[in-house]
Amino acid sequence: MARLNVNGRVREHNAEPDTPLLWVLREQIGLTGTKYGCGVAQCGSCTVHIDGAPVRSCAVPVSAVQPSQKITTIEGLSAKGDHPLQKAWVKNDVPQCGYCQSGMIMAAAALLKKNPKPTDADIDAAITNICRCGTFNRVRAAIKEAAGVTKTAGLDIVHVVRSVA
Amino acid sequence: MSARTKVSSMSTSINRRQFIGTGAAATAAAGGFVFGFPTEASAQGEAPEVNAWVVVQPDEKVVIRIARSEMGQGTLTGLAQMVAEELECDWARVTTEYPTPGQSLARKRVWGNFSTGGSRGIRESHDYVRKGGAAARMMLVQAAADGWKVPAAECTVDTGVIQHAASGRKTSYGKVAVAAARLTPPTEITLKDPKDWKLLGKRLARLDTADKVNGKKVFGADLKLPGLLNATINACPVFGGKLKSFDAAAVEKMPGVKKVLAVGDNAVAVVADTWWHAKKALDALPVEWDFGANAKLQQADFNAVLKAGLDAPEAVVGNSNGDVKAALAGAVRKVEAVYAFPHQNHATMEPMNATAKWTPERCEVWTPTQNGEASLAAAALAAGLPAVQCEVYKIDLGGGFGRRGAVQDWITQTVQIAKQMPGVPVKLLWSREEDMTQGRYHPITQAKLTAGLDAQGNITGLHMRISGQSILAGVAPQNIRDGKDPVVFQGLNNGGGEAMIGYTFPALLVDHAMRNPHVPPGFWRGVNLNQNAVYLESFIDEIAHATQQDPLALRRKLMANHPKHLAVLNAVAARAGWGTPAPDIGGQKVFRGLCVTHGFGSYVAACAEVSVSTEGKLKVHRIVAATDCGYAVNPQQIEAQVEGSFVYGLSAMLYEECTVKDGRIEQRNFDTYPSMRIAEMPRVETIVMPSGGFWGGVGEPTIAVAAPAVLNAIFAATGKRIRELPIKQQSLRA
């Protein structure tokens, strides 16, 4: 049995050493909030934190993670789903299908930890996750709102509506 | 198993006709285990079903049934709004659930069509879902009136509270629901006048966001069942090829492997305790394929066939007026251009997957699907069981974009696997590589547009020849009549209300030379509107420049008979500031491009602002987009679809291309099939301008205006016309 520290708990698993961390989290520990999207560290759906840094867990063999290192998944980002990013995400109605959003939020959380007041350029550089539904503008709005850089009116970002006459 | 396993093709014992014929004998079958789907209520519980659409719980919670599938497009929220509008319930207490396709079969399709594609969710079900809500309201009010022994007409209702003003009495939906459920449903139902809507037209938040931000939402790929095994699969990489043999013994001792098996006549799968174990074993499995004749096919061969089709004498006419031949023959001057649009993969973030459990008596399937009824039909066919002995439990999709609709290949495979392991639930999850190389691809086409001009530069005739692939020929050939695939002409039709050309020409001919490569086609979000808008809207721009006319002015001139097209175009032009120069950004000059079209019942336009550096680097700064979808059910959901459409449409324009080498698709993952990231995303300003009187879709039409608006802006910036998509490696500076 090997050990991992996941979301503040010591978890045991018997996966082979070359098993990607993603599949240990999903299939050995049962934390399915972290998603498989590409398996080659391209899309970012599998983003988790190791000691606070964002990592694409599909490309990290579990043997490369020490038992002392702290892994955080979307399930462990906040106790009650009330991380400022999660609140901003809800307020801005960010998700569409939702599949990439765990990874997107984890990438954003790592950014804010390192850089509490990111500029647009900082966001561009740090958030390289793929979203096929196209939530990017709301992702950006939610990150800035969570960072206190800007305040949005929630569902009233950037739009013009002309009603039926 | 030591020797190589010989593959024999599976036979099926049920056909589609039998499937349809079994409906009347079906019994309500919600059996099996539904583990969390739906979460809030069930049709069989103590909560009374007022009618098929509405369940009211004693605690006043209202469960609204949704037949269409939620895949990110927000239809679940929009459809619930429509029922709730007429129901007059408390929106804060609304939850939703999916009826199962098996229940639909048993109840003679009381929920109508489950198919979720073509931006149809709202526009095709608005009438009957609103009537469902209205009928439930009438029954709830009647039940209260009966209890008070007063005429129902004297009662009023607001947010689920029923009042009889004359006697000062008051009750609530939760209290009268049991009695209401026993009443005969009304036959005369009058829907509200749009001016009295309270929920429709409101910027309501989605109902399904909470679990998408904390990792709790269970997608098909995440499903857990007791005793579940995991599978992954490789189908023959050459379309049309077959599985010859595989060496199971080489991998069956690998960790966790339970079974190595043939699936149909063209695929092999490994079933293991975990997906990772299945994947590792499959990667190591020696397989021999019979690639067949298609293994000789190369991309350049198709391209040549399509090119020849541009001038082929035979073509099927999609739209015509006047005498184009004469107009072109008599033209003082001609403008001509050839464009090309590639195969593309849907690339849903969640790869194809399903879970199935098969016994000789019953087959159950859990899956993300755009069409639960089609999933049930595919499951029954593969299971060799009547549909009444099968059930499908729908799970919200991690993206659909058309891939999880018309063709249900992954369901067939999953059931074929489960059938070889009776009683064991098996989840099949495709790898990304399998998803990329076994797609149902956006059809490949080319187009040649030729315009005749008179001495003043007026267009006297336009010939648009499309050469290339038909989706229907691959997906539903029975719908091709007299050699014509009507879907090919999306956005180019003369009337019809679905996808109409917005210009009037003195003479027009749009025709199609069908050329079908072996790559299987599919409906891809936006479908044929996408490339048709690139072709026509780029060409209109080319004519404008060739005749020294302003692209907006030329369009306006041709749109006199198309006021709704014109209105969305004018709206984006006005907001973008067309006619005044765009301010420089970062020392770069900013240029604009326009596009307008009509598709999926809605009028859409875009004005893009771009800059192109001297090195040829493109930056799309801002896009102003307008949508007239007739009635706007939830403007903020429409905005989300418009924003998202630019990601899908611009990704396609920038990067997406599936090419064939030796009969197979070359691109295998997001490294060779990129999708745009946040850094490339322009600011999007959305004008929702519902003009009333019709219901248009919003999930798809805007995709079509993304690329042409940007391509036209690139031309304005550089003088370089991009006629082949994607832009990819093409230099934007001549």
C-alpha cells in the first residue's frame, strides 16, 4: 500500500507506480471531480494542486508524488463549496456542460494563491485549459471578481438586450 | 485463451420496425438502479404527478420533467421556465428530472421527442411544454375550487398559492396536488399572451450550476455501480476496416484484466477492474486488422475529387431564381472564388462513454446522450431484446455538439461488450485518441462562387456550387430524395423559416455536387450553416472590395427584401461603430469585418474587430453579435450560447482540421487538434433583439458568423483573403 495526502487526509492505494495520479484519484480514492479529458496534459480538465501548485494529474505518475506532498482536488478546495472562486463562478453562471470546470477552477485557484490580483495578461498566461462550450469570458469575469479586481453585476456582464417592442 | 481469438461478426435479432411496434405493450419500467438520477423525486414516490410534466411534492417543491438533454446549452433551465411560466409556481422551488426513454415508450411518447440537436429544444417544444404547465395549473386550481365548492374561475393563483378572494380562502399547490392528480386533464388550454409573461424573457440563473463548481456532478464517465468493471476500446483505425485477430494471451495476465473481447466486426476491447488497467492492456494488445481497400485513401485524393465537383456538369439544385447562365454569359465582369472547409471532430470534453448491464431478460444503459430514444433503440438492437425489456438512464453530457445524437455507435459497442459478460455492469470509456479517430466528422466541402457584374458593378447573377460530403448520405440515407440532401443548403434557402439566404439577386443558382469520402459524417454544432456562411459571406465581401463598395452598404442594398436579416446586421454595425475607424490597440490598427446569416430559425450577425501584426499574428479584440430568435426565453442563457459559439466557431477557423492518411484520421489528441484558449478569446458583446412572433434556436446559429466576420476583418487589415480553413499555418501577411 502506498500513501497519498489528499485533501488533508492520508489515503492508501495499491496502484502500480506508473499509474497517473488522475486515475489513482478517480479509481482508487473515488474522487471523480477531477476529469479525464486528454491524458496528455493538453486540456487541463485533470488539474489538481500539489503543494499549492497546479498540476495536470493525467501526466504525473503516482510514484512521483511523495506521501508528504499535499494534494488538493476540487472536492477539497473548500469545505462547503464556498471558495471565493466557487462563489464567483455561481454568481456569473460560468459553467455550461461543466466537465472542464473542476480543472478550470483549480487552475484559477492556483493563480490567485500566487497572484491575488491578476491582470488579464496574468490570467491569459495561467489559464490554458480547454473549454469546448466556450465559458472563457465568464471564467475571466469570475476570476477577477473573486480577486476583487472588478465587481460584476453577476448575470449582467457585457450584454445588451433589446426587448420585444 | 492461448491461441489468437478468431473474430466472428455478431448477428442481431431485432430490427427497428420491431422496436417501434413494441410500444403499446410496454409497461412502466423504472426498475433497476438509478443511483442518483434523478436526485429530487421519482414518478413512483408519494409526490403526486399532476400530469406528465409536473410533479408537486407536499413540501411545495415542484419537479418539472425535461425530455431533452442538457449538455451545457441551458435547455434544461429554459424548458423548466416555460412549464413554470404557465404553471404559476414558485421558481425558487423548481427542480427538474429526466423521464426515461423506457417510460416514454410505455406512455406513448407523452413527453414528445427526446432528440436534442439542431437547436430544437425550445423552438420545437415550446407549445406542448407550456400547455403541460398550463394544464397542471388548471387542475391544481380546479382541485382547490372543488374543495371550497366555488367555481374555479373565481380563484386566482400566484407563485403556487391559490386564493378565493370572495371568501378570503387560500391554499397551496402542495396541499391540493393529490386531488388535482385525480382530475380529468383539461382539453381547452389557452396559453398566456407574451406580454403577460413573468418568467419567460427573464435573466434567470441556470438550475444546474451548483454541482458543477464543487466536483459533485456525476457525468457518465464518473458513474459508479456495485461490481462495475471498466472497458476501453479500439475500433479499426481505417473506416470500413475489420478486426482480423488479437492475441489476448499477451495481455490477460496484466494487472486487473478481466476479459479481452471482440466487439462487433471491427473493434476489440479490454475489460478490467479499472479503466487505467484496461487502457494499459489495450495499448499492449497485439491486434491484426483487415484495413480493406480504404487504407489506400489519402486526403489529397478527396480534395481533388471535390475540386473536380466544382465544375461537374451534374448537380442538384437547392435554390434558384432567374437565368444565372445568361447573367454570367452577359456579364461585363465576373468575380470568382473557390473556398474549402475541412473535416472536423466534435471533441466533446467528455469522451464517448456508456455503462450497460445485460442479462438474457433485461438490458440497462446509463449514458450521456443527445437522444435517449435513439439510445434505447440502439441498446435494444445490440442487446437482442425487445425495447420494453431495455431501459436507458440519461446522464447530463460533458458536451454534445451533435456527436451524441444521430449516431449511437458507443451505445452499440457498450451493449455488445456487456452482452459478453452477462449480469456484470460494464462502463466503456473511449480514450481521447479513440474519440478523435472514430468521430462522425463535420462534412468536407468546397465551394466555387461566381458573380456576374454589370458596367456599374451591380450583381446580375450569382452561381454558388457546393461540392462535397452529405451528412444525410452517411447518417440517414433514406432522407435523401432525388439525390438531394436538403441540409446541404442551410442558410441558402429561399424561404422556409429554418435557414434562409438574406439577399435577393436578379439571378441565383445554388447547387450541390455530392461527393462522399469514406470518412463518416455527422451533425457538428452549426452543421452546414458554418461553411455556407464562410463561403457566401466571404464572397459578398470579395464583391464589395472588387467593386469598391462598402461591405455594409452592399449588403444593405441586397437585403431590401429581408428586413430581419438586415435588422441584426444594422444592430451590430451600429454598436461596433461601422463607418468610423476603430481606435488602435497596443499600437496596432484595428479593422472590422461583418457577417450575417439565418439558421436554426434565428437571425444572427457579427462584427469582428481584429489586428494583424506585421509578423502576421492575429488578435481578435472584440466581437459584437446580434441574435433575433423571435422570443428570448432567457437572455442571459442566450448570451452564454453566443459567447460559447465564438469559441467553437473561432477554434474551428483557427485550428481544426481532421485529415486522412492511409484511410485513417491523422489527428489523435488536442496537441494536433488544438482548441482555442482564454488568451485568444475576444471580448463579446451580445445584442439579444427578439422581434416576437416566432421561436428560433440559439445554440448553433452564431457559430456560423464567427469565422466569416473575422476572415473579412483579416482581409480589411491585410488585403489577404483566406479561402481555405483552418487558418492554422497560413501566413496572414502576403
